Amino acid sequence: MPRPLEEQKVIQSAVKEKDELIVDGMDISGHWNRMFGQRVIFDYSVENLEKVAALDGGESLGWCYGCAKCTGVCPIDIVGDYSPRKIHRRTQTGVDLFTSEDLWLCTTCMNCLRVCPKEVDMIQIMPAVRERAVLDGSVPDELQKAFEDTAKFGNPLGQPQRKRAAWAKNAEVPVPIMACLNGDGPADVLWYVGSYPSYHPRGIDASLAAARIFNALGVNFAILGKEEKDDGDTQRLAGETGLFEMLAEHNIEVFNKYEWGTMVVTGPHEYNAFNNEYSKLGFKRPVLHYTQFLAERLHDLRPLLKESVEARVTFHDPCYLGRHNGEYDAPRELLRAIPGLELVEMGRCRENGYCCGGGGGGMWLDSFTQDHTRMRLSERRVQEAVEYEADILAVCCPFEVSRFEDAAKSTGNDQLKVLDILELLDHSMQGGKR
């Protein structure tokens, strides 16, 4: 039988703390009995927590009960000191998230929400608080530049809109533009190329590969060219809601201008935007990520993959294709179809995949975040790929190729190649020609 409660109660006056105490050879000096005293939370106001919870989208931060499941899976905490639970605790103890640098570290990867029993949703909380910070003009300089370039040029790289389709001149295969079809009939596929695949040198490599693959499969496709603008979803997650709405209105008008059957996008962020955010503005058409589109055509694609790719390959799951939208199999089906390729999974994969650091505005915050982490998320991921003895780190998000290639160099792992799945497929199709 347990003792009566009155006998179990700790008598505070009877608790004595010694400056130095060793028990059975273990040094337990210090505040070992602090658990019997008043908790420090009573020394602070919950005003800052309530300010976040009062926002439309910020409510769930107040639901946290401090279990810290999120801390174990947060990619930032692995290289720093961060998680939703820690954000919650800091607001309780006086930190104003609206002006704190913690506001800009979250990549909205969604791994915390996956394990949270209280459904504290940082994908809603962070954009809500960031939107207020943007309106107040409290934005890191490099992120502000990306906003301004997107508003002025239609892309965050600050490249001329008229050159959006310039990459296609080097494809050596036809890349039709919607506005120039001239009565050839509607396109079966509208290929939304995206900003980085249109302008960044490594993104262009993937676009050229995609154009050759689509032609080899006989796909009736066309692109928008200079009529296409950035999808704007990453800017929305970084707090620029007005910019997102402006881009969405433009793109939806252009999408509706032409006849087409299915949209294929190069990047997971566009896939998320068009399926989950543009639909709130009235755009509801079939949208596939290129891995899904090609996986559906493996019967026709497989015979074209003639050249063996003798390499040990590991795959990085993009947060916005995987956790946000549940697609894990299509990229792996394509990789397994390539002859000679050995696919090995990293420990953090699929639902628990790591983050490259580019989401939620992180693509334009590397200089900012380096002051708050021991290493970049992309560097930690590259180290993990090397730990699994991979020759190639395969990706299917335009943000990732440049991030991981830079990380391979900065960590001294130049031997690790970073290739888009499109490039691997193209190599197998073309062999030594490429």
C-alpha cells in the first residue's frame, strides 16, 4: 500500500541544499533540488505568447505543452538551438518573436508538425508573424532584396523577364512556347519551368535534360516563356503575402489564357503552390511534379534508358514534395529504372527526411542563418550522404542542386556529385553524348 498523501508531501523547509555534495562517488553539487521550488515561468508575462496566438494562423503556438517531440526532428536544432517548443518557451520568458531573429530561421519543413501531438503548426504560425514583420519593415536585407527582385523582374534572381526562355536555345530539341503555337492545336502538357530552372546555370542543366526527355517520349508540351513569373509561394511563407497574391493573379490569368490538359512543374514548391494555394484563388487544374509525370510513363521511358549509370546514389526527399504533399515513391521509381544505379537510403529519409535549408525563404537567408547555426543544413545533409558512401546525391528540387554543390565544396567533399534526377535520366538516355 502506498503511503498517505500527507506523508508523501515534500516539506520545503526540510529540504537543504549543500554547495558541494558527492553521493556514491557522483558529484551532485549545485541546484539539484530546484524542482521543489517555484518555477521561473511565474516571473514572466505571457504577453508575447498571446500576441502570436492572437494572429490569424498563430493560434496553435499557444497549444504547445512542452513535450519537445519537435526538438528531436527539427533540422535547425541539429545544427543549432531551435524548435517550436523552444520558440514557445522563449515567448513565455520574454522574447518578442516579432522582432527576434528566431523568426527567420524556420524553413517550414513540416517535420515538427508531423510528430506534434498538439498540432502546433509552424507552417501557419511563421508566415503569420513574418507578414506582420514585413509590414513593419523588419526584414533581413538579403531577403528584402529577393522580394524586391521578384516584384521588379518576376523572379528572385533579378533576371530580365524577356530572357525567361533563353535557355531553350541550347536544348537542341524543340521547346514550343504557348504564344507561338499558331493554330497547331492545344498542348497536352503545359510545362511550368520555374525561376531557377530558367536562369540558374545548374537549374538550366535540368531544364535542358527535361526538354530532351519530353521530346524523346513524344510529349506534346509547351512552355509559357516570358509570360511565366515566379510562383511566389516561398515569398508567401517568408511573409510577403501581397507579393504572392500579385504573382498568383498574373500566373492564373496566363494559365487560363491557353488550352492545355495537364500542367507539369519542375519544382516541389510550384507543385505545392498550384495545388494548395492557387486553388484558394480559383485555379483548379491537374498539376503534376515531373517525377510523377515521368513515373506514369515508365513503360515508355524504360526502353530509352540504355546507358548504365554505375554509381551508388542516395536521394534527398524535398520537404514540399514529400512531407507537405505525400509523394515519396515517384522519384525512387525513376532512379530504380536507371540501369546500373544502386540506390541507398540515408537514415533521415521519406517522412523523416532532412531539409536542405531553402524553404520558407531560407534560400535567400544563408548569410543571416550562418550566425545562428554551427553549419548550414545543406552541409549537414552532404555529410550524411558521404557517411552512406554515396557517389551521387540525387535531387528533384531546383533549390537543391546549387545548395548541395556549394555544401560539398565547403565541407571538403568535392567527390560527391549532386545531380537532378532529370540529369541522371538524360545521361542514361544519351550515354557518352552528354
